[in-house]
Amino acid sequence: MTQPPPGEPDQPPSPYEPPSYGQPPHHDPYGQQPQWGQQPPYAPQPPYGQYGPPPGGGGGGGGGGGGTNVMAVLSLVFAFVFAPAGIVLGHLAKRQIRQTGEEGAQLATWGLVLSYVFTAIGLLACCGWIAIAIWANSDSGTSY
């Protein structure tokens, strides 16, 4: 049996003792467990590819690719905030959904319907307000 040189220990260093200068850190033989102050190893990065949903239509639900069209959601939101913008977004969403096969056709339809209704109500209210202002300023046949 050979004996270690006089300056080296005969057992591996303890995981609780810091390694001496110049020696690699000690790892647990049953798994890679980093010592205090060390970062754990990072997971491998996926290969580079194209942006967007994975090929094969991985979006939830049936039918087309991707998820819900963002413009369809915005059309419904803008129907309540600023209806003319909801009309534009609804029509753009419908066109995108036809081209890409995304979901959200019903959202775009409801966004369009509500946007048109709220725009019509707004126009009627403006016309009514103008008519009342004209009627209030008109001379009703009284003279001073």
C-alpha cells in the first residue's frame, strides 16, 4: 500500500470545508451539488429558430394556428373606450384571422357590433345636442 506524500491528506476534502487555493471545488459523487457561493449549472438553451408559434399548430383548441388574435381582443376593449378605433381594429382582426387561421373571430365580430352601436349612439347624441342648442338659441317669436 502506498502512502500519500506528507503534505496531502489521505481522504477527499469535506464538502463543508472550503477548497484550498488552486484546487477544484469538491462535488458530491452522487449528484452535482454546488457549494456555497457557486451558481448551479444552467439548463441547455433550445436551438435557434424562427419566431412565432411552433410548427404544427401548437395553439390551444382546434383548427388553425396560434392563439387568440390580439386585435380581436383590442377591438372588443376599444368598443367601450373609443368606438371608432374598435371598428378599425375589428376589421383588421377579421382580415388577419382569415389569413392566419387564428382564433377570435367571435371576439372581432362582437367588437365590431358593439363599436358600430356605440358609434351610432354617440353620433345621435351629438346631433341631438346640436339640435337642442340651435332650438334654444332660435327666436321663438318674442320681441323686445
